[in-house]
Amino acid sequence: MRGFDQNDSDIIGQLHGSRTITILTLLFSVSTVHLPTIIRSTSLDPIVNIGIKAARSAGNVLMRCLDSLDRLDVRPKGRHDLVSDADQLSEDTIIEIVRKHYPGHSIISEESGAIAGSGDERDAFEWIIDPLDGTLNFLHNHPDFSVSIAVRKNTVMEHAIVFDPLRNDLYTASRNHGAQLNGRRIRATNATSLKRSTISLGAPRRNFAHRDRWHERLPHVVKGTGGVRMSGSTALDLAHVASGRTDGFFQPSLSIWDIAAGSLLVREAKGLVSDCNGQQEFLENGCVVAAGTGIFSEFLGMIQSEMGDMTDRSPDGTAGQN
């Protein structure tokens, strides 16, 4: 088990009430496969350092909200989504930090939508933010939720940060510089047999025809693998593929903020990512398949065979928007 550090102390200082024991148990019951270390911030791109600061600050907000779930304002967002004060407070925290350091950069965020930058860089740099990925989990005090931040420059994804505040796990990646978990290099698994692999899945969120087919065909997918997990946080699912905690992931009907950071993590961890047609259009059509190189082709083939084309994420059968 990992040691106690200052980040843990900060989190514990924010916790009180009936959920403290539950949260502390989860916080320290972490897999020993990846031993966290202090990340060497000076070696990172300045944009990544600001992204880390924003993600950790947002994570602190979420941890405080977690102890006050019964006082949060929760509202429906679509047929199968919820949004809460925690989502908005986390997003406001991230945007404030990004705006302070990079006022010229543009932002796409789940709750606020597109926010144009103020200078010449607004078309070059774009921050893609999911302030609380796994809202339903969070609202039920379930441990799988995260903060996801990606930065792309001239339409190319350059940096990724996914922060799991409950476990204090920080995933980072920069294009052509690899992926890290708490400062240690990570790689996708070298599994070669889908039958012996652990796969994470997520149900379609928007296209309800896809949702019906997904549930109908799910048993066939389960039989073709060594085991299936469903976490409810896309960013964490992709981070777990990157770190080798699972071997693959599939989910359709996603938005760009669900996928942007996690997909770069997988690629920089020497894994593969595509849409369910095997193309690189997952940011546009919201269907993502990710896995280590040893099972990717077999996994993609099974998804294509069992699930069919799920690249249309809109409820009415027309192309959706991010």
C-alpha cells in the first residue's frame, strides 16, 4: 500500500461527517501495482503544469462536495444524464485557472460549451474539459469519477490530464512524450488473447436505438472476453487501458470531452484507439475502441461483428454534435 503524503493530508482535512470512514477506506485501498511518486513538475510542459493545477483544484472541490451530497442541487440533463452543483463548481474552478494563465486560449467544456479566447491564440489552442466525468457515480458516493482535461493545438491533441481525486491518481500525457501515472511511465498491456482479457464497456448515452442493440448484444461480447467491467467514467476507463489495469474499452455515443484526454493517454501508452469502424474519427462520431496492440484487431472485429455501426450518436438517427 502506498505511503501517506501531503496530498492525502489535504484531502483528509476537507473531509468530515458520516462519509469519512468510507472515503478513507477507498482512498487507501488502492492497488499496489502502480506505486505513486511525486511528479517532477519542472520537466513538464508549462501547459501541463497548469492543467495539473486546474485538475487538482477541481478535485479538491469535488472532494468537499462529496461530503455534502444531500445539499447539492441536482438537475436532469437529457434522458439518462444528471448535472449538479459539483459539476459547475469544478468547471468554474478549472476555467478560472486556465483563463488566468492562458486568457488567449479557447475552451470547450461540458457545462459551459464553447468559450472563445481573447487573443491571437484562440484558434490555435483549445482546452477540452470534463469537470466531473462520472456524475451519476459521484452522486451515489461511488468511487469511479474523475476530472478530464485535454489541450489541442491547431486541431492536434497535445496534452492530457485525468485526475482521480478519491484515489489521488494523476494521469498525464504529452504527444510523443509518453504517458505517466503519478510520475511513473505507464504502458498498455501486452495481452494477446481476447478470451483472457479484461474489458471495460460503456452503454450508449444518447442514441437510444444503439442503446437497445447494445443491451441485446452485450452477452455475446461478454462471452468473447475474459471478463467485463463497467465503471461509469469514460476518462477513467481509458486511463485504465493506458495503465494496464484493463486490456480494452468500448463505448459509443460519447462527446469530445469524454474522449479527448483519455484517448491521448492510451496512444502515448503504446495502445491503439479508433472508432468502431477502425477509423480515426472517434472525436467526431463519439464511438471509441481502445486496447493494447496485442488484442486490438480481435477486439475491434468483435465489436464490429456484434454491435455493428454505432458511430451515429444522436437520438433521432441524424449526426449529433459534441
